[in-house]
Amino acid sequence: MSTCPKCQKKLKITDIGQNCPHCGVNMRFYNFDKTFVEEAKKAELSMANVHVKLRKFKTALIGSKLAIARLVLGFLPVVSMLLPVGNVNLSVPFAAQEFPVSGLGIYTVFSNGVLNFLMSMMSAPVNGKAFSYVMATLGVYVLAALCAVLTLLFSILSFISIKKMARGICGLGVIGVICGVASTVMCAGFSESGIVTGNASFGVAAIIVLFGVVFAVNFIIAKNGLPIEFEEGDLERYEIRKKVIKGEIKLEDLPQPIVETAATREIDEQIKKEQMKFIDVQPKNEEVQQ
């Protein structure tokens, strides 16, 4: 149930009139000037908050050639995961398998039941080490693929914090390159009794180059940032709004407008002109009446 803004007494559901049934005050217009100014201050701070966040969002994604390059390059490590870094050949009676170490190869391992076969063979007393090596190779490659996906995600969400996200992508780039190289070396290296063999492929070169380019672009952004151009007064209002939310500043203690800019000064000048027109017209009307 609502209360009267003046006497603070509770109102019934049937009290639908403008006037309070207890004190008789017009509740719609009670403290109208004070409420109007307070709402104007809230609107000024809220609009500044929206403007600042939109400007950060635009700058982080398409605000410059460097930002656009970062966004486009964020897709490339994911694409590189489709290229094979090596091939694995399992020469097992009645269960021979050959698959590439790539995104499609990983899908094949999961969908065709190869993963269950590899896990069961890891405990074999004779060739268990070889199958464990295959599983480790796939695990390292999956980690590289995860870095590629996170690189794309961080590139899209870079507006949250331009420099922090760039530093995160740099770290993912380094891990992605290491994992790609490691999985290639492991593919070329494991072999035991001819049952498990592998060889490296061309995909690792693409992974190294693409992760390296992504690292270079984001390293520049992490070091220098991206220049953000805010409208006059918006950044100051944004900081004031955070202090108001934290309780460091009271809204009623702020002036109106909270931050004076060229736009607010123009509005004030327009209001003064309209007031002067009213003042000039009023004496003339009084003379006519006399």
C-alpha cells in the first residue's frame, strides 16, 4: 500500500483521488519542484552512464583500425583448429583407426567411439603407454582449441576492459602456440611396436602464425590502449554517478545541471531568451489594459 508523501499515512485502495484523505494535500503536485529537479539529476547521470558504456563498446569493437583488426583476427585461431597438426594411426586387429589431430578429428574420436577404445587400451599391460601418449596428444590439442575459442570470446567481450582483455588474449596466444607445437611434436614422436604411429602435418604452421598475429595486435592494445572520445561532461558525470551509488555523494547536494557543458549553457541561454520575451510582453499588456 502507498502512503501520503506529506503526512506519511497509509492510503486505502479506494483512495484514488489526487488529494490525501487525511491531510488534504494534492499528492500529485506535492514537492513537485523538488521531485522534478531530483529526477532531472538522475536522468542526467543515467544518460551519461549509457553514453560512456556505448562509447567504450564501440571503441573496443570498431572504434579504430586496430580494434577492427583485433575483432577479425579473433576468428582466425578458431578456423586454424580445423587444420590438422598431425595424424594418428592405430594398427590394432579388428579395430584399426586413422584420424587427424584437428577439430574434425576430435569430433570423430568422440562420435565414433574411438575415445572409449583409447581409454580402455590405456590400461593394457603391453602397449598401454602408447595409447596414453595418444590421449595426452589429444588433450593438449583440445587445450589449444579451448584457447582459440576463448580468444574469440575475449575479442567480442573486449569492451568490458580493453587492456585487461588484450592481456588475457596475449596469454591465450602464448598457450595456444605452445599446445599446438607440443601436439605436433607428440604426433611425430610416439611409436611403440608399430601399433601406434603418427606424423606431423601442416596445420601447426597456421596455428603458430595466426596465434602469433593475434598476440602481436593485442600486445599493442594492452600496452597503448585504444583512444576513447567521450562527449563533453559525460565522463565526469559517470564518475559522479559511481560516487552517488557508493554513498560518497548525496544526490540532493549536487547542482542542476550537475556538470555544465556547452550544451547546457546553450539551453540556459535559450531559456533566458524566452523569459525575456515574456517580460517584454507583460508590461505592454498592462499598458493596454490601463
